[in-house]
Amino acid sequence: MNIQSVNSFLSKKAESLKSIKANVTVDGRGLLPRFFYRGQSNDFKSSNNVASIFRQKELSGYTHEYSFTNEYMRRYANDFNNLENNFSRLSYMQHFGLPTRLLDVTTNALVALYFACQSHLDSEGHETDGIVTMFFSNKTQNIDDLLKEDENHLYQSWYMDLVKQFPEGYYEQLSEENQKVYDSLNDFYKEINQSYEMQCLYHDIKRDTGYFADLINFRTLLHPFFVEPSINNERLRAQSGFFLFEPYDGTSCSLENIHDDIDNKVSLYNGHNEPIRLVIPGEKKQQILNELNQSLEINQATLFPDKENVASYGRL
């Protein structure tokens, strides 16, 4: 979908929302469904919507990532005194340019359009097309590797029973076949939950948050999810900023794997079963930036409200 102006962008966005092919499911954290957007000045193909940590070859594995973030926190320890948990710390490091597994997104489609209209020249010096990707927070997921044995899709019901949200006697009401699936999930859960790695995870969670029941829905650990940053930052507020947390293993997932998984799990699809990409032709970028500035006051100074950017914008 090629965009010619701000109005055509808003029109195409509205059309896309009507044509989406996605079933809505209940978010595991009880959050309402929300739409998110990401603007890019160029179509980077397999690295689109892949967090920066996975685009750094020398930092691709868990070990390197852990060492790198710890070294940053060691060097600038005083900066983290008022940040209460690991996500806040990760958000802070993301803000200052450290490669992390957080991807910047926004709830404001026009902010995404602004970033898609930033200049990016190809190898021949021509302005490239920008793109805006649309995401949905509560898109129904396909069965994943953890659920391969859950042929009857009992996982969610089993987990609800585990946390006692189902009435007493639920198990006895299941068919003999479903009881076998339920038992296999129980065995699988206990094996993972009692592992050394999970005990380390529980220790870190409790260090961050205080009390935490040793009970995790492992399905949620395998899916990217959207998070509102808690750090007090004018830029994030101005940009209606959120993050997409990407929970992949950098040692075993390629850029293509991560890109495809994000598309499958959170990108919006149209009626042709294709991810929705709103394309901004390179020759229209400056015109649309002018419209955003003159009609909506969306510009460098309003989206980056620090002294340096405001002063720099004033000289343009």
C-alpha cells in the first residue's frame, strides 16, 4: 500500500484495520487489546522488527548479552540507583544505545509515519521507500513447540486449573484421553519448573519484585509481548513509546527465524494472509514530513524534547 500524504496514510491504516486477519485472544496479563506501529526509513527485509541485540553478531548469544549488560551496569552503577527492576534497567540501557532485546514501537501511528519518512539513501544515492508495520497485542497464537503433545489444546485449561481458577473436580470431568494429556503436561511442567535454570530465574524475579509464587505459564515465555516502559523519560512520552520484548535465544535463532516468528505472532495480516506494510515512497517522504510538521506539529523538536534537539531544530 503506497502512501502519498498524511490523509492517505490515515485512510490506508483504517482500511487495513478493517481487513485484518487475526483472532483476538485474552492477553495473559489481563491487558486490553492494543494496536502498535513501527516506522522504518527503509525495508531491511529479514532484520525488520528484530531487536538490536540479535543484529549484533558479536553479541548474539545469551552469554555475551548477559556479560555486556552487566558490564554496562558496573561502569555506570549510579545511573541505576532509582531503577527498581531489570526491565527498567534494560529500558534505560536501550534509551542510551546499548543493544538489547527491546524493540521500539509506538501507539501513535503518525509517530511511526514520521520515522518511516526519515532519509535513507541506497548505494546509488537514491532515497529508499519507508515502511510502517502494524502490530496487535492480543493476536491468537498457533500451537508452539511447548504444546506439541497438547493435541487437544488443553494447555490453557490445564494452567488455569494449576492456579486454581477452575472448580474442584475439573480433572475428573475430562475424558480418559484428555486426562492423559493433562498428566503429560503436569509431568512436563514439573520437570522444567524444578530445573536449576528455573530456580535461578525465580531467584532473580524475587530479587526484583519481592514475593513471587513459583508458578509460571511457560507458554508466555516463548512469545514476544508489548511492555510500557516505566522509566520517566520525556522522549518516550512524546513518542507514545512502548517496547516489544523479544524472548529469543540468540545462539539458535537466525534473523530470519526471529523476523518470521514476530510476523506470525504479533504482526497484523490482511485478507490475503500477508503482513500489512504501509509503504511510503522515497519521493514523498519530505512532503509528508512537511505535512506532519505544519498541520500536526510532529517534528524533531516535539518528538525529541531535549535541549540539543530543540535547539538544533530551531536552526533548520
